[in-house]
Amino acid sequence: MLSVKKDENFNLKATLECGQVFRYKINGGRYTVFSKDKMMVIEENESSYTLVEGEEAFFLKYFDFDRNYDIICSNIADDFVSDAMRFSRGIRLLNQDPAEMVFSFIISQNNHIPRIKAIIERLCDALGEDKGGYKAFPTVEALASKDADFYHKAGLGYRAEYIASAARSLCGEDFNKLSGMNTPELRNYLMLLKGVGRKVADCILLFGFSRREVFPVDTWIMKVFSDIYGNISADKLACLLSERYGEKSGYIQQWLFYKKRETEKRFG
DNA sequence: GACCAGGGCGGCC
DNA sequence: GGCCGCCATGGT
């Protein structure tokens, strides 16, 4: 049975709660994580995490274990960034399913994380394949089989037609081909989908296509940088930060996002 | 009962 | 290109 060290490079709870993933359950020291049609059950011990259910190779790829986080976390230029890094140390960027990210982050727009999770769970229950004990994330084909009215009744509000439209657009699309596109090309392609703007596209690129040079700018990141850069548009800020932080952009974005939300949760 | 949320769209200039 | 009002819904 696979075990990994519980150290400064892996904090499972923070990794799951930092807003990059919507399908997981935490019961004390027992974590259940869902991705595409897979399920992983992980138990936390005093010094390690043990994968008690699920595929080992999938687990290692999903939790980004082919990357060296000592290097990623070293030589951080800005003080407020290294502060956030220390606060968030142990967060790993997950390698998630591209299609699942497309629909999850369309749902995420102008929405609270608890509600995003509830909506996604409802969609899985209604349209996901029964895997015996749990439901898979719905396939693009399954999502394309329903119309906007169905999603409206599922409580998606004005995002109902976005989901229906995106599903129809992506039906039959070759995601391996998409993975071969460079980041600007792929961003342009994603932004052709209804309901996908710069920010949602960047989340899909970062979490679904492992483009670590991308720096998604949402309302929380805007709060972090508004006093530094003043009155700047989210899109401009995203370009600027991606250029400044390069391949560390995704990690830095996650540290800042997590710290901002956690501290505001406590005091605000 | 406001206010806000991992924003995007359409209309306007 | 940039700005602005609106969009459903429900958690806090």
C-alpha cells in the first residue's frame, strides 16, 4: 500500500481546501477524493498519508509528485509572496481532468465555493456513471444530452445555458489535441466557449492542462494586488503577473489565494 | 435583508 | 479596445 510522507511539501487538507478542487470529503483523518471517474481514499497517520483505495500511479500524478516542491518554494523574490508561501506550505497543485475543469469553473463564476460543490455533486448524481458506491463526473456526451432547461432546473441559474452550450461545443472534441496546443492558442480556443472568459480559461489551463505559467485573477487576487497596482483590470493584471512570476505563477497564485481567503474567513 | 461570490456577456462609447 | 449594468442563486 502506497504511503507518502507528511511533511512541509504535502498538506493534504490544505491542498484540498485551497479552492482548486470541488469533489472531496473529509471525515477526520479520512479523505475521499474524486476525479473524473476515479475515487481515492487516503488515510492520515501521524507522519504519513496512506492510499487505502485507488490507483497508485493515478494518485502520484494527480497530486503532482513528479515535481520538486523544494525548488518551487525556494528563491521567492517578493516578501509578501514568501509570506504566503510559508502560510500555505504543503499545498500541491493538482493535475485534474481538463473536461471536468471546464464545466466546474464555468459553474464557479460569480459563485460561492460551497454552492459550486453542491451543484457539481447534483450534476454527478444526475448524469454521472454509477461506479458502485459513487458517481463519476459526467462525460461531455452525457452533459451534451441535456438542454439548458435541465440545468436551470438543477439550480444553475444563468449558467445553465453556458453548460449546455459548452457541452455541445466540446462533444467529440479531441482533448489530446487540445493538450498539444500552446497556452495562448489553447486559451483562445477555451474562450470561444460560452461562459468562458479570461479568468475561467486560466483556471482550466492551470488546473486541467497543468499550465503553471498561468496566473488566474479572481476577486480575491484582485484584493491582494489592488493596493499595489491600483486601478487595473483583471485581464491586464493576469498578463502582468504571469510575466513576472513565469513557471511559478500557478503556485504563487494559489498561495496568495489561500492565505487571503483563510485570513479573511477568520477575521472578517 | 443586504451583500457577495474563484465573472462573463452584451451594449455602449 | 475599455467601461458598465445585468445576470440566478444561496451562503453568510
